[in-house]
Amino acid sequence: MSGAGGAILLVDDDEIFRERLARALRDRGRSVVTAAGHDGALAAARARVFAFAVVDLKMPGLSGLDVVRDLLSVTASMRVVMLTGYGSIPSTVEALRRGAHDFLSKPVDADDIIAALERDQSATGGPRPAVASVPTLARAEWEHISRILGDCDGNISEAARRLGITRRTLQLKLKKYPPRR
């Protein structure tokens, strides 16, 4: 399945965000269908074959995790990227266990989504890994730490307290994953 030719199903309850992201993906030559939640996503998936789905984690009613599970029951080969503004390592692991291929934190750029949708696609169409790989978990941990650190205006002690780890542990993690500039 060609990345450029695969249709994308975009599922997010935030209408403004959903339509802006859909427009940005269309501006990059992608075919996009939008849905506001679980039922709309399932109806769209039953009406058309999608190569890709981009699904928000937190929505009223059934969560994005339920959407991922049910979309993949309709089209098992669909590549799914989960989006969230409230990411955590447990939610990342659960999304990947349910079949998502990647997990991105909002705000997110359309180019980042396209890269995530097309990342690690094998020509053989091999099976998806059932559990998250270490680089994906490391990235999710780093994004979570970065978000907390930003919320604390760079205060290491306060960020460590909010993360439930020692200041020294946080310093070691920051040394291991320095910010990209």
C-alpha cells in the first residue's frame, strides 16, 4: 500500500482542530475523511477502506483506545497513530498494545503525522509488533518529562515532584535524552 495513495481517517472530537489538521493533510496531497467520535469513525471505516487512521485519545463517550480496537477489527492492516494532549507512559503502552503504531503529543504538525504513519512500513506488510518498542516508549517518556518540565518553567525540583521521582533521577534522564535544538 502506497503511503501517498492511502486514505486517512481522522478522528477527533475537537471540530476546529480536526478540520485544520484535515486541511493541512489535504494540502499535502492526502485524501482525508473526518469523524467526531467512535460511531462516526466506525461508519466511515465500514463504508470505505482506509490505509491510515489518526485518532485522538480522549473523547467523550468511548475513548480513542476503543476507536483503535474497533477500527482494526474492521481493517486489520490500517496503520493508526494516536494523538493526545494528555499523554502518559501507561496510555502510550495501552494504545500500542491495542494496535496503534505510534503515539504523538498535541500540538502536532501534519508533517509529523505523515512521518509517523509511514514510519517503519515494510514492503512485505509484516505483522505489527504487539508491544511497544523501546524507542517509542523512550520518546513517550521524554515527551511526558518535557511537558511536565515546561509546565514547571524548567524548575527541576518541582518537575521531579510532579513526576514522582527524585531530582537526581530526573537529572539523569535529562542527561540521557538532551533536548533537540
